Amino acid sequence: MPVLIFRSGSDRTQWWLETFRERAPEIEVRLWNEPGDVSEVTHALVWDPEPGILAKMPNLKLIISLGAGVDHLFRDPGVPVQVPIARVVDVNLTARMTEYIVLYVLRHHRHVPIYEARQREALWQSEPQPAASERTVGIMGLGTLGRDAAEKLVPLGFRVTGWTRTPREMDGVESFHGEEGLAPFLASAEILVNLLPLTPRTENIVDAGLLAALPEGAFFINVGRGPHVVDQDLIAALDSGRLSGTVLDVFRQEPLPSDHPFWSHPKVTLTPHVASMSDPRTVIEQVIENVRRTERGEEPMNRVDPDQQY
């Protein structure tokens, strides 16, 4: 019998346990804080586990990240990379992320924050309104989430560009890749959306140099990971006018400390890591299928490349 150890960090633990029993009675599910004999554990479904714990489970066949990102696993220097690692690809998570991106692209494009501020001042004053076709949205990262956002922005009329580490092509999207493609990609990105995975190569990628390569007055949306951004460089770009504003959903430290300058900066809109969340109803079916696949000796779905860390 496969034994799956589970850690969600959510308040739906009982739902998970009951649903596993109903949908997959052949899988024994144990809670993270009640692991029993760890040598019996064959599968781990986790979010942000304590470093070193997974390495103590000698018979793991699969580690499953309870989310689209896997950087929380690779923060553990002892994560057993010889064990296959899978991530969640959730259509509901993807749809919610696209909703968030489109919402804030349109809010900026149609000057909503400016008009909200003028309403508070009872000020009747309009802004010039460019057409969507005159505005370029640049998306860093064209994985599942980035591609879906691009596919929704193109029909709205925006010029959409994408930047990736290796070549990726999309209909209706001008694609750039690699170090040589970054500068020309940034040069036209009036609205920059970060959806990169967090790896050693992408940590701190949004720094003073990158921000200086954007058009004057560009707008930045970060829905990737907090450590992609050098906070002080972002604040300096906002203060200097290089950036007209930013929307941040992810941060180096979460919850964001109450004394962090992002909270009170007039050009920052922030949300508490809610751009998108996995839907347990979708995720649990993938988890069960992946446990069954590995028990049959088959390749799991959505396997992560440990060298690339995505």
C-alpha cells in the first residue's frame, strides 16, 4: 500500500483526509506531524516543508509540490533530488492568475488609480487614453501561467511580448529569449509582468539595471516570487519616476512586515499573495493519479527538472 505524507498549511486538512479516503482508499494518508515510521512513506504532498525532513524518508518514490511553484522545495539543500518531483498544474489556478494580471493591466491602462485619487479630491480632469494596440505588455516567463495570460491579453488588442530562458514561440506574441534577448524585450515593455520561476539564475533579476532598461514611466506587476525583486532598487525606480507604479502580490518575507516601505508607498499596490491559489478539488485528482502512476512504475505528470528547478 502506498503511504502518502501530507502537509498543506491550510485549514482544509479534514477535507483532504476525507476526500483521499473516498477517492483513493488504497492510499494510506498520514499527517506531517504524525508520520509514524518514515521508512514506510512512499509519497510526500507538501508545501514549504522544514529543511532536512524529506531526506529522512528513505523510500520516497515521489515528492509533490502543493502548488505550481517548487522553489520552496529547493530552498532545502538536502532535498533528495534523486526522487522525482512533480508540481501542480491547475486550470483553476491558471484562470485566477490570468484574471489578476488582466485586471491590473487594464486598471493601469485605463488610469483607474489616477481617477480614484481625483475622485477623493473632487477633481474633474481627464487623461489622454492610448489604444490597447499602442501599449506593449511584456511577460517574463511563458510557462503555463504566462501563456494563458498572453492568450487573453492579445484579443484585447494589446501588443504582447514574452521573454524566456530558451526559445518559445506563441501565435500573436513576439518572443525573446536568453541574455541577448532581454534588453530588446525590456525596451518596449511599458507594462512588465513577472511570471518567472524562482531559481538561482532568476533571483534578484528585477534590479536597478533591469528597471533602467524599461521605458520611462513603465508599470511593473510581480506575480512571480518576492526574491525576484531587489526591493530597494524597485523603490528607487518608483521614487525617481522611472516607474509610474507597481502591483506586488509576492514578497521576500511573507507576511510582509508592517514597517516595510511598500505598505505606505503611494505608487505601490499590494495584495497578500492572493493572485492565484490551487483549487483542492482539481489538485487532489492529480495527486491521486500521480501516486497511481508511480506505483505502476510510470512517469508522473508535471515532473520538474531538478537542474532547472521548474
